[in-house]
Amino acid sequence: MQYRDYYEILGVPRDATQEQIKKAYRKLAKAYHPDAHPGNKEYEEKFKQINEAYEVLGNPENRKKYDQLGSRFNFANGFDFDPSQFGFGNTRYEFRSGNGRGFSDFFNLFFGPGGLNIDDLFGGLGMDGFGRDAAGFRAYRAGTHGSAKGEDREVEVTIPVTDGLKGAERRIAIDTPDGRKTLAIKIPRGIQPGGKIRLQGLGGKGIGSGPNGDLYLVVRFSEDGLKLSGHDLIMDLPVLPWIAALGGEQTVDTPDGRILVRVPEGIQSGGKIRIPGKGYYTPAGGRGDLYLTVRLVNPPTLTPKQRRLYEQLRDES
């Protein structure tokens, strides 16, 4: 049976608010809904995982029990375990393999009808299934099973939006079990805010002959003249006053290269020009839109003729 990290599935931190969890669920459910991808088995499976995760984390009582379980046993996502080897077999329960929604065995064992009562399992004493405290559990695993994987770690990294949009390679200094190292990290194209990059074996030290844990880089975006809003990109478009007043064409350097933009007559500062399909990547692989926000600018210097024309305009106004 595999442990399910529901926080990782929804892409939210463990201290996320219920509102953040709900927002993440709605966003992912919309992106992976089978109706939008008929016949795509991969999306169907992802949709089931998303619903299963929200069934637990979206319910404060279920979430509390799930957090209690995670804090006691420190399983990593995908950890394959036999429940009877961790004390669960000593507890009376009726296990049902199906609940009509296609949820995993892990969900059914701990949250399904007739599943384990986690409160009874720990006895409310902050103990694990063996009557040991959580700190002694990892030592138990090392002593009884010969080895234990080290703890996984998470570190936030901040990158420019353009790196996430196009993909990039960055060199970063991080602390590893073997000391501080500078590594070349590949940022995948289209990574989402809060997305994680896994660095195998760079987490906590393994116990005994167990492997090291993994390090997960949690991606955040800075604003490098390009702002991310949902899956849309927003950038400033400096426009000279006479272009804004009379309209015209203007070249713009976008993340996808230089394009020619039509500036509508009479546009005001703060007005937006939409470029469809040139925004950020969605989880489904599409793209949002690019919005150019007009910012009126004056020329840094005026020729004598331009000055006379400005004076005439001033007098006329």
C-alpha cells in the first residue's frame, strides 16, 4: 500500500488555510476534469487523486487526523508499506476495497467506511502504533528493518517569470547531507507557482544503509517586468502621448519575441491591450493571454519643432 501525500497532490503547503486548499482544488479539478479531456486515462487518474486529496484536506476533521498520521510516521509520498508492519494490524477494522469513487486503498484504510480509527490507534497519547513516541519511531525502523530513508526536505526558490515560462538552468547553493553545494538546476518549462522540483538524495541523511531523503525546491515567482495573474501575463507598454491620442502601431518585445501591436486611438494610461494565447502555460498545456498595460511616457528630449508643437497644443487646450 502506498502512502498518499495529499498536500503534494493539491500543490499546497502543509500550513495552507482551508480557503487556499479549496482554491487549489477548484483550479486543479477544472484543469483535469474528464469532460474536458475525454478518453484521457492519465487525466482521469489525476482527477481521482485530486478529489481524494480534497476529501481529506477539505474536511478539517479528516485533515487533523491525516496530519496526526503524517507526524507520527513521517512517510514520504509513494512510500510502499505493509500496514501490519507498522502496528495497524493490531487494530480491529473492516477493510473495504471500494467506496464507489475509485479512491485508493490508503484512503479506504484510514478514511473509508469501516476503516481505522486513528484516534484509537494513537490512544490520544502522542504515540505511534507500537507505543513508542514519534522520535523513537525512525530508530525502530532502522533497528527492525535494517534501514530507513532520510527525511524529505523542502526549500523555496524564487525565479523570474520568464524562467518558468521558457524553462531555464540556474545555479543555486544549497545545504545537502554532504555539506553545502552549488548545483545546476533545470527549471522545466511551464512549471506552476508552488510547483516542486525534486532533487533525489539531497534531503536528510538515511538511517543505517537507507538512502538519503529527497530535496524539493518549491518554486515562487518574482516580477521581472512581467507579472503573473492566474495564467495571464501582464507587462507595461510605454506609449508616447501622440500615439495614445491618435492611435498607431508599435513594436513590443514580448517573452515570445518582437511583435507589432495596434494601439487604439484615444487609449488612456492604464488601459490594456490583449494578446490572446501568449500568456503563461496552464496545467493542461494551453496558454493564457498577454495583457499590455499602457503607460504614457514623454520623450526624454524635445526637438525645437516638437517643443513648438507642444506649446501650440497647450495653447489650444
